[in-house]
Amino acid sequence: MKKGISRKFCVAPMMGYTTPYARKLYRILSKNSFLFSEMIATKSLIYSKSKNNIIENDFNNPVALQVGGSEIDELKKASKIAIDHNYDEINLNVGCPSKAVQKGSFGACLMQDKILVRNCIEALQNDKIEATLKCRLGLGKELNYEFFEKFIDEISKTGIKFIYVHARNAILSGISPQGNRTIPPLNYNFVKEIKNKYPSISFILNGGINSLDKAENLLKEFDGIMVGRLIKNNPFILKEVDKKIFKENNTLIDESIIYNYFEYIKPKLGFDSIFRLLSPLLNIFFSVPNSKIYKSKINEYMKNQRINLIEDLLIKFVSESNLR
């Protein structure tokens, strides 16, 4: 098992976003951030003919493969696949509240059966890879610390070393997955309490972290933090992470980032959609004034597969914009 990996700043698993292409861009931008794949159902991981397009890991370490599942044999196979693809960690999703995930008997609904979750973690554990968990505080509209503590107590019996906690409950019916990211109230105090009770486990805080300043402040109290939408909306924030969080010398956002990324994706054109290849970069226009003309041109070039023209346009945009 690999040692000495920092989980101080983690980029959350996001369905449809943290693809191999996004992770490549994130790694170009930050040497130190700990990255996650999208959540991948164990059945897809094992049986899908196109799984390599989903789980490819082109030396983007440190990186975790997040899986959704509750079948013990499938989880054991998933752990081996993660090892074969040079992932540093395999993470079990016990936090996603979507109906589709519930139908597959994984995600947040598993918090109702802490014994099963313990068995799932034990199935993932292997001396060649770290097995971890991402969960919520509980289920339903009412917060209940006792429920959360009993759940963590059971999971702690596996010897687990890292647990990522989205510091809200999951509400399994009546609101959307998007609503589940904002409507249930945050409670960082539950995570502080559990951290004090189980000092041998590192608890990584997720939820409501909408700026690097907030991330820095929370790191004074927590073992690590995990952010999602902040990076999705502007991946170039990752250039500041190495400076602010890891205290390294800052490097400018320049054209080399675009060159490096396009060098990676150009050979893949034709094997995957141009939108999927480019989607990690498209959010660099988020909240940037006067970017409408660039968006319009990129849409036009994408329809005609003009990837070289898109590269030139993005280089021009980066050189003219203050993205730091």
C-alpha cells in the first residue's frame, strides 16, 4: 500500500464531471490535490465493454476510484481492478441519494444497514490499496448524532483510516440529488465530535466549502477538506491550491496548460465525443465577463470537430483573461 499521500485537499467525485479527462486537467493544474473518479457502479466496472474509457488512470496520482455497490464478490473484483489501474484508493459511496442509485442498492440508502456497509469495506480492503468510505451524517430530515456515531463505530471495526463526510443528511425521497447538496442543513460539529472520538481515523470534511479561504480556515480544525462544485465551476482555482494549501511557489496560468491538455485529448478524438473531451475546460468561462463570444465560437467549432481551432481560441482566451 502506498504511503505518505496527502488528503488535505480533495476534489470530490462528481457524476458526469470527474472523468479521466477532467482528472488529467486537474493534475496539470495541481500537483498535490487528491483526485477522485466519478462514482462507478461495480457492475459497470466489471462488465462494461467501454469501462476503460471511464476508469483510465494516466498517471494522475494521487487518485481514488469511487465505486457504488453492495455485492461482496463484485466489490472484491472492483478492488482488484483499482489496483490493476494504479489507483491509490478505492472508495465506497454511501452518500449518493439518487433514485437510480437506490434502485441498485447502493449509495446513501446503505446507511440504513451499518453491518452491510462494514462487510462492504472489508470486501474492498487489500494490502495493496487503501479502502475508504464517503458517507452522509444520516438519513431523513432530522439530524441525529447518535445514529451517526453508531454508524461510524461499526465501520471503525474494519480498521478503516479515512472517511469522507458530506456534513448533511441525505433525504431519500421528495427532493432531487441537486437539492440534497443544498437543502439539508450542514452540521460541521457532528464531524468535529466524531473526529475527537475516533482519533485513529482521518475525517475529511465535504459540503458547503465555496472558497479557498473557507477551505484554509476549515483545515485548522479538520484533517482534510473535499470540494466539488468550486472546482467544477472554475478548475483553474486548482493553480491556487498548491500555493495556498500546500505552500508551494505559485506558477502562472498560461498557454502551456492548454497545450498540455490538448496534447492529451487530441489522440482520443474519434474514440470519445468531442464534448466529453472538452467539457472539463468549458467552465473556465464561469463568471468571466465578455466570454460570450468565445462560447459561441467553441460551440460552432465543436459541431464541426475543429479541435485545432478550439485549442487556438482557448489559448487566446487564457492569454487575455485573468483566471488566477
